[in-house]
Amino acid sequence: MTGTGSDDGLQLSPAAAALSELLERQAAGEEIDLEAVCAARPQHAAEIRRLHARLEAARVLREETPRDGLEEPAFGPAVPTRIGAYRIESVLGQGGMGTVYAARHVDDPGLRAAVKTIRRGLGGRRVLERFEFERRTLAALDHPNLAKVLDAGLDARGEPFLALELVDGPPLTSYCERASLGLRSRAELFLQVCAGVAHAHAHGVLHRDLKPSNVLVATSAGRPVPKVIDFGLARALDEAAPRAFRTTQGVVLGTPEYMSPEQAAAGSRAVDERSDVYALGILLDELLTGIHPYREVAGAGPLELLRRIVETVPTPPAERLRRDPGRETIAARRGLDSEALARALGGELAAILVRAVTKDPASRFTGAAEFAVALEPCLPNLP
């Protein structure tokens, strides 16, 4: 790599170009380290180190994200038969922090739970504080669109576990695609998500990792009910809260594809409710258009994706749809042709989507509640 251009013509900064070259050369087997690159470019050294630290933080976070069947369970090769009052049925997901199991209460087999445990050897102070904060966070929240905490205690090793309401359903985006829901039905479900997140905000809690896999759709009385799950990265908004539970500057936390610019630019400023608004805006955009705003760089790697989130503005929804080769299939799943869908994505709805994901937090909706108030009047006009 000799220039600073990316594949689509956008220009990388000198620091980003230098770091990209380093990663490419390391991937090719060359023995070259970060400090050698910094020494060769002293005027950009500080920025190169900052970008490298951001990339490493994103890498660590991806390793901590639950992944089905990829790692050894937290209890070793054998899945435990029981944790607390819960009989273990299967592994739901695993990651760097621990394992989540599907389970049933031994005295009430109709009560199913998602039981979270900490990976053996990770019971340090910060991990235990995060785990305890998630327990206290969920215990303080009571809303039909938020997963409930059922129980907490110590397992047979003396390690903490957390039993949560098991939401037996697909991610919101998958549910809407499989059911071929129209735009109005999708927006109505999204408003329920906003209601749950607004409840968390009203209780001083920021989720920080809103994405389709953390918004699952259950069925209650024959009706779909979206529920926000996984408050493992949640933090307190209250400045009076203990430091370990406040949002932290200088650390990349979240999922890059749904991460706000202020989260991606670790260290620039603390995040607040408007960061969750950004993630909700990306979710609504994807829900309505079927196309993630940054899908064109999905395979570019975390460094480039984070750079795009911080520096570039995504193509407006209607224009993005018109350019997509699969637009007719996307529109058909919403009961429309592509041009009708593009028209529906314009006007006031487009303005709402743009405001939710604008780079400047001060220009976004102040929270999920205000986002919902702005969106609701659009519903009667949606097909």
C-alpha cells in the first residue's frame, strides 16, 4: 500500500494509511511493529498510536461478544447440569466474559431462563463489578419491552450467576423480514423498543449496545412483543454513581456497526442517551430499508468502519435503496415496489432518520422518548 486512498476513492488520513500498511505487512508475515512505524513517521506517531489503541479495543470487544458454539464453556468441557435453582438445557452463547445457558427452574419447569455466568479465572474486581451492575440495573427496571431479572446468586464454584427472562424469539430485523411486515407494522414494533429504552433512560441507565441481536421478539397473547436484552455493557448516566458504573471516556465499547461516533472516537467525550438514540436510528433505518447504512464497508475491517462512522455521512435511505441491486426483493417483503418504498422513505420520515444518526449528538433527539414522539405522527402515512 503506497497511497492514502481507499477502494472507493475516499482518502485515509496519513496516520490511518500508515496503520493500514502496518496491518497489511504484518498479515503478509513481515516482522514489523507499531513503534517502528511511529518512528518512521514522528509527526503522526501520536495519532497512529491512538488509532491502534482504538482498533485493539474493538478487537477485544469482538472477542467478548457471545458466539454460539465457538469456545469452551465457562465450566470446562462439560456443560453443568444445574446452576442455582435452574436445570441447564443448552448453551445459548459464549464469549470472552463467560457463557449464557438456556435453563428451566427445577421447581417450576414452565419458567425458562437465560443464565449468565462468568468465565473461570475472570472473577476480577472490574468483571464482578460489571456483572453486579447488570444485576442491579435489571432489577431496578420493570417494563414489558425489557428482559426481566429473575434470580441471582452463586454457583457451585462460588461464582456469581444471573438468571434473566429467556426471550425465545428472533432478532427484530429477522422477525420483520420473515413476516414480510409493512413499514407501519415495523415502525409500531420499533416504538415499543423506544418505550423500553426510554424507561431505562428515565432510570438513569444507558444501554450502549443496541443492535438487532439485542432486540428479540417474543410472542404474548398471539402478538409480537420486542424485548431489549443484554445490559452487560450498560452504564449509569448519573454523575453521582460510583465511577465503575459511569460511562467511560477513552474506551471503545459497543458493536461497531451500531456504535455512535462519540463511542467510536474513544476518548473524545463521554456518551449519554443520545448515543443510544444513534443506535436506535441505525436500527430503524435497517428495519425500514433492509440495508444497513454502512453496509458497503462491512468487510473493510473495524478500523475503516470506525473511521467511516466518525467521519462520513451515510447515503440517505431512499437513495441507498434506489442504488441497491436487490431493491425489488427488499420492497416486495414490505408489500411494495421499489419506487413506492423509496417514496415512503422520503419526506418527514427521512428527516427523522437523518436527525437520529447525525454526527453531532447535540443535533440528535435527546433520548428514546423524544425519538418516539417525533416518529409516531408518521405512522398513519406509512404503508
